[in-house]
Amino acid sequence: MRTRYRVALVAAAYLACNSPWLQAQGRTEQDIVELIVRESPQAKAIRAIAESVTAEQGARSTFPNPAVSYVREGAGLTQFFQMEQALPAFGLRDALEKAGVAARESADAERDVRLWQLRIDAQVALARWQAATERLEAARSVERLVEQLIGVLATREREGEGSRFDRVRSQQELVDAKQIVSSAEVERLAARGAILAMLPPDTPLPDTIARTFVGANLDPTETLVQKAATSRAELRALDSSARRFTLEAEASKRAVGPAATVNGGVKRAGDHDAARTGGVVGVSVTLPLFNRAARDVTRWDAERARVDFDRAVVEAAIRAEITTAAAILSLRRQVATMARDALTSADELVTMADVAYREGEAGILQLLDAYRTKGRAQERAAAAALELRLGEIALERAVGVTLWP
């Protein structure tokens, strides 16, 4: 019996530890983001694009297939059995392979750009969900305060010590509080739906995720710009594209160079009443007389020039984006600090208003106003925390690398 009990206990513990619900409850914000970037349908579609480019570039350097022909001529028996093989121009396959490597590197960098944007979108969605959860809890806390007050007032009214006006006025305040709670619930459900749309199908999501305030010092702007120069995948994609277009121009030149086609086989011909068989060997070479790839080279050179201009634009945009995001983040940190301080004073205000109302020094309107003030303070704190998190995400988006854990 003891053995069976131990086996059942171990099995139950294993199932509990591997329960999807418990695993979901244990997930952090970083776990959810990594899951979206690694296994979501959007991430798989992004990686498939890069894989298709790799396959496409690999097909360009494939050696051409041989051709087999049979020819029969009349006016006497003449038959040809030949095999023909086209040989690429000298150095063409090597040039195409180098261009393909650059194209694959560019595709990989573009994949990283899209995956980084997907990560940013996931972080923004989680931040909005967390903020909506905080707003909902703030609205519910005010609702609970008003409900408790109504319960006390109803008891006093039954005992002949309370005011009907106070109870009716509090009930009207409760209706407003419930409406705010309903709106907050709708907002939270919408934010949760946005996250579920990013996750793999049938992935459980925890009810809440704790928000962490970073509060770390920012690096100087120039340091962040230098960091972005090595981490932004857009710059790597442009560099790879520029190298690819240079190699494509070289491949275009080689594609119109002298290319040989070798054929060989057997010829069988009639000689009076007998038939003779002999070998056939031939070589044909294309001559670059009319098409020397001037237009193709011009097109690839134009593409290279466009990439150079795009890189200058992106570099200027990155610097401006980092400078602006760092300044905004500093301001939002100050606002978030003030909002948290105001929330503390709002709690004190509710305590003082409650004491003053019980002692008859304040009316119901002053007490309800204190409740509303606390609700607004909680709303401001949640909004400031959201803006702070969005500011952190915006700066990470500009730099192209995670700045905080």
C-alpha cells in the first residue's frame, strides 16, 4: 500500500508540475515574449521568408542539365545520337554564389528586423495588458470602498442613526464606479486578446504579470548611437544589400561573356550498301557582340547607389530616434515618480476623510470625493507606469538591443 501511495503521489506531483495552467502561471513577461518570438505563427512566417530566399539563391548557381538529341536524315541513311552540355561563362557560377551569400545575409538581417519588431510589438501588447489590469484593480478598489460605505450607511439607516441622502448619494456613486469597472474589464479583455493573437494556438496565459520598474541610469546618447550602429539589423541588411548589388553587377558582366556548349555523340551513315559509324564532337561559343550587360550593370549600380542613400537616411533617423526616445524616457521617469508619490498621499486622504466623516466633521460628498481622488490617482499611476514602460521599449527599439533585463 505504501508503494502504491508513493507512486500515486509522484505521478500527481509530476502532472501538477507539468500542468499547462501552472506553467502559464509561472511564466514571466520575458518568457511570454520569447515564446512569441520563437514559436508564434508570425515568427515562423518571418523565418520562412528568409528560408525561401536561401533556396532561391541556391538554385541560381545550379549547373545546367545536359540535353540528348536524335536526328535522322533522308536521302540515304544518316543518324545522329548526340548529348549536349552548356557550360556557364567563365567565373559566372562563382560570382553567382558570392552574390547569393550576400543575398542570404541580407535576408537574414531582414528576418532579424522583423523578429525584433515582433518582439517590440509583443512587449507593447504586454505593457498595455498590464496597465489595463492595474486600471481594473484600481476601479475595483474604489468600487469596494463605496460598497462597504453603503453597507455601513444602510445599517445606520435601519437603526435610525443614518441619513437616507448619504445612502442614496453613495448608491449613485456606486453606479459610476461599476461603470468604470466595466469599461476597465473591456479594455483588459481587448489587451489580452491582442496577446493571445500573437501566441501559438492553445497557449495558456496567466492572469497577471508583475510590472517591474527599471530605474537604471541611461547611457549617454553617443554611446547608445554607437551601440545601435552595431546592433540595428536594418544597417546590416543595407550593408549586405550593397555588397550583393556590387556582386550582381559583376555576375551580369560574366553572364554575357564567352560561354561554350559542348556536344558529342555517334553518327551512323549509309555508304553504298553498308553502314558506317563514327564519332561526332562539336563546340559552340557565344560571342558578346551586341549584349555586353551594360543595362544590367547600370541597374545594379543604381540599386547600390539607392542603398547608400537609404543607409544615410537610416543612420540619421536612428540618431534622432535615440535622442528623442532618451529625452522622453527621462521625462516619463519623473512623471511616474510623481504619480507614485501622489498615490501615497491619496491613500492618506481617504483615511483622513473617513475619520472626519465618522466624527461628523465632513459630509458624504467630501468622503466620496476622496474616494474619486484615490481612483484618479491610481489611474494616473497606472497610466504613468504604462508610459514609462512604453518609453523604455521605444528606446530599446531605437538602439536595436535589449537595454534592461
